[in-house]
Amino acid sequence: MNNTLKKLINLILCLMLIPCCMVGCSGDKSADNEKLVKVYYLNSAETGLIFQDYEIKADMSETDSVISELLEQMKTQPPKLEYEAPIYGPVNLLSYSLNGGVLTLDFASTYLGTEKTTEILDRAAMVRTLTQIPEIEYVTFTVDKAPLLDDDGNIIGNMSADDFVYNAGNEINAYEKAELILYFASEDGQELIPVYRSVVYNSNILMQRLVVEQLLAGPNTDLACASLNPQAKINSVSVRDGVCYVDFDGGILTRMGDIDPKIALYSLVNTICETADVNKVQISVNGSSEGYFMEKIALSTVFERNLDVVRQ
């Protein structure tokens, strides 16, 4: 075969491959844009979301058919090993209904046995996928016709894509799992007890703010006691040059029972210093570091980790 013929064959092959590459990278350009959606899945580690572009085959005016098609996609395990379908196993969808822009998904009772991290990610995947349908503004979950509740027994209610916000300009995991070390007071209020907590959090939240929120929420064990006033409000949290600056309202100055103020303060400082890139903490109240923490400790101090008050 001469060189001219070889070049011609190669050129023809390249031209044949171009449309395939365009579809694989950015979808079929001739397709109606409103039919192109992102179907969300869990990653194989069940720590975040990933998606695949998908072209809806049903007529977009037939909303029920579109819903059914997308639900079927989320029930089907993709060929890629790193993708995990959000509707599978214990996440057994029994029925769905659409009323006034709210899509209700009803699941079998086995749904409640889903591990918490996975459950939130499953929910995020379904809500973000289904709210791309123009007629669906919100998605709500029920289990055997009863509203889905959060860990505190509150009804979760209607969810929109905005409830699972991704960082601007980046399709990254909205929710991630973290293992935290939180320091709470001992029963006599004279020592700190480390409590290990697994949480699922919005990746837009600064980690230092997350741990302070978790600390204010109190311990989830009888082995430790709340060290800070749970009614205290966080005004702001920021990190600069290894120092975490955290500002509260006046509620942070309220002493909890017999908890030693030093223990209360270092429950906060030690917890924050367990996070990456922080080794010092500056506390302020309504923007001021004047005055005293629980009338005992000058707020003007920049505090460092204190392991001497931690129970060994």
C-alpha cells in the first residue's frame, strides 16, 4: 500500500472518529439541550457524588415518562466501577407522585437502615438529578408513606437542588464524611474527654466552623458533658497564618453548671487545634477580644492547645 493511500485511509478514520469524540466529551450537539441532564451517582467509596451526562429519550412534555426514565437510570448500576447507583438494595423505591411541583418518593422501611453518609449522598443524587426536570421544583421523601425524619426527629420536608449546593464553578462533592475529635467536659467539670464523631458535612463549610458547631451541639455519649452553652451563636470563623479567629455572641460567656471555665475554654481551643493548619485560637465576643471568658480568663490571649487538662 503506497503512502498516499495510507494517508487517505488515516484521514477517513480520523473524520469518522471526530463525531464519536464530540459525543463522548460534550454530548450530541444536535440533541435538544433541554434533554441533556446530569444523572448523579455515588462514588465507589461512598464519600461523594459524581455524574454522567445523559440524554432523555422520552418526550419532555410527558413528565411522568421522564421521571420514570431518570429513576430507572438511578436504579441501574453503571458499567464504570467507580459509579454506584443511588437507588439500590435497602433504598427500595415503592412509588412516586407529582403534585404542584413537588415530587414525592416513597421508600420501603429498609431505607431507614442505610448508613447515614450513604443516605445523605443517595438523597443528594436523587434530588439533584430529578429537579432538572422543569416541572419539578422540590423532592420530598417518605418511608412507608410517613415523612422522612432527621436524627433529631424533625421532618426533612421538601428539598431542592440548592439544599445540596456545590462550590461555585466546580462540580465537586456537596457532602463529605469526616472523622472529628471533639473535647467535652468530664462529669465533675475538671477534665477534658476526647469524643470521636463521624459526621457528614457540606464541603462549603469551613472545617473549623464545623467542629465548633459540633461542640456546641454537645456530646452524644453519657461519658462526657457539654462544656459550652448550646445557645451560643457563632458570628464568624476564619483562619489565617495558623490562627483560627472565632467570634461568638454573648452566649458563649454563659457557664455550664460546675464546668471549670478553663476546661470550657480548652474544650474549644483543643477541638479547633485538632483541625488541619491551625495551632492557635483567638476568641472574640461580638467582635471584641477585651474582657474575660466566663469572668476568669482574659480573651486578649491567643490560646494554644493544652493537653494537660485532657484525661489520659
